[in-house]
Amino acid sequence: MSVRIECVRMTDAQRHTFVCPECRRSIEVDDAMRATLLDAGCVVCGAAVTEADIDNPSATSTPTADRLS
């Protein structure tokens, strides 16, 4: 019997910037954490999270700093 183990470097995963609509914390997350945020809410304050609260790096969007001002 053999077991195959694959390692994925974090730098290969897509990175997203999450900005909480309630506490305004900004957190850099990978795809797995993005999915968790959408399911469970903000890890800091528990507020509900929507797609609009997480930047998609492949989409053309306004930089996070501009949205916070």
C-alpha cells in the first residue's frame, strides 16, 4: 500500500483581501480561508461576510485603501 502526499506552497494559492464590514479589520486570506469567512463570518467580530467584502485578485477593483476612506 502506498500513500501519496502533495504539498502546496501558500505562494501558489490565490490571495484575497478581506475587509470586515463591521469591525473594519483587513486580513489577507487564501482560497480556503475565503470560503470559511463566507460560511462562518468574520474571525474577529463574527459579522456576516459577503462576496463584496473580499477582493478578488483577478478582478479589476478599487484598491482596499480607497474603499476604506
